[in-house]
Amino acid sequence: MNSNPSQPAGQRPTRPRRSVLYVPGGNERAIAKARTLDCDAVIFDLEDSVAPDAKSEARENLRTLLKQPLGGGRETIIRINPLASPWGAEDLLAARGLKPDAILIPKVDSPEAIAEVDDALDQTDAPDTLRLWAMIETPKGIMNAGQIARAARTPDCRLDCFVTGTNDIIKETGVAPLPGRPYLSTWLMEIVLAARAYGLDALDGVYNDFRDMEGFAAECAQGRAMGFDGKTLIHPGQIGTTNEAFGIDAAQLEEARAIVATFARPENARAGVISLDGRMVERLHAEMAEKLIAKADALAARASD
Ligand code: COA
Ligand code: MG
């Protein structure tokens, strides 16, 4: 495994990951369009959105069309097929060659699935900056989410982010895909909890009915309330709503700055708790405020990139 002392576990750099759009590797028009879109990250897909007969064509598409980086501060991620599948090894080589920010491993069931790809990348001397994202989308993946996230406890593991695969979870478990996701919520929360325990980001699953903006906005608000950092998307029309739902509004930012400034006053140097505008504010709130400010700074940096 690689060593990456600049990114100790739990202290990874803050990256805005509000809106993360899937783009099928087989769709040249959509790949071109992705360059023009205001999402925080793009996942170019070689897995579920590409038919078995079209896998090598999709790989070639990406090799040709992703020579120029996306720019605009957006992260580029390539989703490969599982290493055990007939396409996985070649996908990994192609993805590695495209120098993305991260490679997304589908259907991760265990920590070994991360180690396998991590080791394969080390053997090709991949740079430390190349990260791994993991799809949590199988019953075993959910049950083992804590152990999988634990792989990231060592600074030399490339794992950075969990991506929830709700369509696969629904397929594998038979749970009803109802509005408000009543029977999925427990599992989604387990994914968030496991990610938080080891300092990873966690992204919510997709909303298939891309013309239903009301239902989509409600699911974005729910995902944010559950603690997700952002949402994975299937259509450009979903980006604006997501950026807003997972963004930071001016009032929140102002309050965060006030909390940090108040604790920074000399008279509060030894205070564990203070009163601000009639509310109790503890040091833990100052920590939360600092994280929020870091996220706002990262968003501002992306906007000016
Ligand atoms: N990324 C980039 N551009 C996209 C896009 C995407 N995911 N989905 C649609 N577009 C583009 C279309 O190419 C079209 O571009 P144009 O203005 O140049 O013609 C425009 O957005 C409008 O598209 P629209 O006609 O509304 O949708 P569609 O019928 O072409 O596509 C889907 C609908 C669902 C097939 C398509 O959105 C899609 O493939 N999404 C991603 C699916 C995926 O990756 N699934 C795997 C992970 S769950
Ligand atoms: Mg899937």
C-alpha cells in the first residue's frame, strides 16, 4: 500500500461533494455535456449503465474523451466493474491511465475488496493522490460497512468515500421503494454511521424518476438530514436542487463564524460553554462551526476554479 502522510485518517481534505453525477461510459453526448455542468463531481461509469457487449467500447470512449481534465474544480471518478468480473482488470488499467481523482469500486462486500484494488494500484506505482470510493449496495456490504470503513483508519489506505447504491439494495433485499424510504432508512443510516466512524464521506443513492422534481427535492432534504455529504445523480436537471439542498446558506455561515469568533475571544479561552444570542454553545459546536466554514471555503474555491 502507498504511504500518504499528508492525509491522516479522519483528516482528509474537505472536498465539496454535494452533487455527484453518473455519466454512462457508452454515451458520448452525455460525456461531452458533463464538461459543461455545475456538479461537484462526475462518475464516468463502466459498470451498471453499460451493457456487457458494450464494455470495451465504453472503455475506449473514456480513453478518448477524458484526455483533457474536467476542470472547474470538479472531481473525476471512474466506476469500474468488479475485479472478479471479466472486465474488472482491464477497467482498472484504463481508469488508472486516465488519472482520475478516484476509482469507484462497485458491490463492495468486505474490506478485502478495497485492499485488492489498493494493492493492484500500488503495483502500478499509482500516485497517493489517486483515491478509492466504495459502493455500498449489497446486504453484506451494509452488514460489513463498519469493517470496510475501518480499512481507512490507516493513512496509507486510499479509501475516501462511500457511495450508496439504492437500486442494488432494493434489488438484493426486496425492500419496497416507497416515498420517504421508510424501510431503507435504517440501512442508509448505518452507511452514514460507518463512514463517520472513520472520517469518510458518504453519498446518498440516486432518484430514478428524474422528471419528478418535488419528490427529488424531498429526498435531497431527507439525505441531508440523515447526514449524507451529497447525493449521486442520474440527470443534469437534478444538479441545481442538490447543490442547494447540500449547500450552506448565508445565515448558517454567519452563525458558524460568530461561534468561532466568540470562542476565540481571550475572555473565553478557558470556557467550555458560552451563551450566544440566548442559546447554549459548547466547544463541540465550535468544532462543527469550523467544519462548516472549511466546507464553505472549499465550495468558494471550487466556484472560483
Ligand atoms: N450526464 C450528462 N448528460 C446527460 C445525462 C447524464 N447523466 N443524462 C442526460 N444527459 C443529457 C442528454 O444527453 C441530453 O443532452 P443534450 O441536451 O445534449 O441533448 C440532455 O441531458 C437531456 O437529456 P434527456 O433527454 O432529458 O434524458 P435522456 O432521455 O437522454 O437520458 C437517462 C435519460 C436516464 C437515460 C440518462 O439521464 C442517463 O443515462 N443517466 C445516467 C444513468 C446512469 O449512469 N446509471 C448508472 C448509475 S445509477
Ligand atoms: Mg449498482
